[in-house]
Amino acid sequence: MRGPQLSIHLIGLPGSGKSTVGRHLARRLGLPFIDSDHVIEQRIGGSIRGFFDREGEAAFRDLEEEVILELTEANVPPQVLATGGGVVIRPGNRTRLRERGTVVYLNASPEEIFRHIRHDQTRPLLQVGSPLDRLRELQRERDPLYREAAHFVISPERGKNVAALVQHIAMQ
Ligand code: S3P
């Protein structure tokens, strides 16, 4: 299968499968896979969770926006980019991701996500209160933003959707 001309930008709630689907897609399309959270962690030399605790969310969003700008520069060859769940909060990121690639929203339900990440301690926004309630709240807040940025919305729950997505993108 020939790779697409454009990068693929994956967006969605924490735990929606952006990294898993992204790796799978990248392999199928023969494109590099990049996870913007990993790039941020390399840059700060530590975990995002630690950075959140020390510097606060606004500092993290500034850094995230800077990294997204770099990863979507015109001279960056096509890639599959998995983004952090809150990337759409900044309007500049929504526009940039949409202009510089095919944006795919992995629309997993909070209940499905909760089943997968119950024991995960690395996601700072899910550490306070009930993670399931928090996921529902994040979905209410962010779903319109994900939809605004997205060219495609898919439910990542079943493997066949990944295959369908790859097929869909290959036909662009
Ligand atoms: C965040 C999601 C995280 C990470 C940071 C903030 C969010 O990425 O960027 O902890 O605001 O939803 P994942 O979506 O990969 O967990």
C-alpha cells in the first residue's frame, strides 16, 4: 500500500488508543510514528506528570503548543503523529493540525477507556477524584473541539476499524 502524501494526526481523549492505533497505522503505511508526549518528555528530561505537578497545566500547554508547531513544520516528512489528549484546547493547535495533515479523532467512550486505563498512574488529569467521572467531563468539554479539528471521526474499539481507516486514508 502506498503511503499518503500528508501526515496523519491522531487526536482523542487520554487512553483512546492514539499510540496503539498510531503505531499500527504507521507500520501499515510505512511512515514514521511520533508521539508528541514522548517528544515533550525528552525535552523536559522527565515525566509529564512531574512537570504538571511542578509547573502547572498552563506551562505544559505552552510547551505542547511549541512542540506541535515544530512537529508540523512544512519540511517535516509525512508521519503518523499521536497527540496528547488536551492538544485541542489551544485553538492554534486545532488549526495547525488540520492544515498540516489528515486529522483523525479516535472517539472511544469514557466507559471503554476506563476499562483499559483503570490502573494507569501516569495520566495527571485523571488522578483527581473519580477517573470515570473525569473522563466523562473531559469528553463533554472536548468532544466539540475534537470534532472541530477532525477530518474523520472513528470508533477505535475494534481492529477492523483500524483496517478500514487505513484503507480510507490510502484512498485519499
Ligand atoms: C493530557 C493527556 C496526556 C498528556 C497530558 C495531558 C490531557 O496525553 O498530554 O497528561 O490533557 O488530556 P494522553 O492523551 O496521551 O494521555
